[in-house]
Amino acid sequence: MSSYRLIDAEKATYPVSMLCRVLKLSRSGYYAWRDRPPSKRATENAALIERIRAIHQKSRGTYGYLRVHAELRALGVRCNRKRVARLMRKDGLEGCMRARRRKHTTRQDPLAIVAPDLVERNFAAPALNRIWTADIPYVSTDEGFLYLAFILDVYSRKVVGWSMASHLRTELVAAALEMAIRRRNPSAGLIHHSDRGV
């Protein structure tokens, strides 16, 4: 906020002369600022925000700055997307975010025999290659979902094997496990822990 705006906001509470003295500004400078007509840019922004409000209201408050900008362009109004975003933010207008559809990767087979939990939820290892954990998160890309199978050494917290594919078939997990075994060559007694999904 500029000093002159501060004086304008506080002039109902304190005298202008005192505010100018405290802020080391001249009273004539404040009055010149107050009486100056709005700049061309300020006038354009005021007209533009009126159109933005109308479009936003017509969309029942669902349009964000990208869709509002597209509507303005369709109406022949040329302006920058960042300007639309800034004006909407300043005016407190925001679009309605659509909930993203979650991709579920963990599907338990009700007929599968459940393996015992050898870790018993204690994810601490005394040394390297004693406990490995595995997971398969997904990554959303422009071309669809990619699945990343990885194996983590619990002691070092380092990824020891990984594999990426566009499917959730067995070979995705097998490739990650093969990489981990090749790289670490673990001895007998290693516990490989994963969830009960795919």
C-alpha cells in the first residue's frame, strides 16, 4: 500500500496533517494524489473487472481465470491471462476446482491366501539388505498413467530397484525385484514386504 493510500484509509481516524507529518510527506502532495484522475490503465482495469465479474457470475462462480480469459477472447477483448488472473485474485474471484478422479492401484484378491506380516509394522532394520519394502505409485502424464514399481531398503532409505510401465501386470514388479537383486545380491534372510494389492 502506498503512503498516500494509507493516509486516505486513516484520514477518518487521524488528521491528514498529522499523518503527513508522521510519514514525512507534504499535504499538498497527498491532495494532488487524491485529486489526480485515474490512470488509463486503472480505468481499463476497472472496465475489465466488470466484464470478468459478469462472466464469472454467468458461470455460477465455476470459471477460473483460464476459462474467463477464453470467454473474453471470444468476445473480442484482448488481454493477457496473467492480467485476468491478477484482477480476479484482487477481486476475490476464483473458479471451482473439479475433484480429480483417483486412480486406485491397490486391489486385494478376496480369494488369495494372505502372507504373514513378517515385519509386524516395525519398519526399522539393523543393517543393509535385511528389510526391503515395495510399492507401486502412479504418475499422471499427458499420455495417461504410468506405474512406478520400486523397492526401498529400509535401513539406508535408498531405492534398490525400480521399473516403470503403462500397465500393472506381474512383469512390472518382477523387473523391479530383479534389478534390486542384481544390484544388491542380498544374502538369505532378507524380508521383502509389500501391501496386498496387485
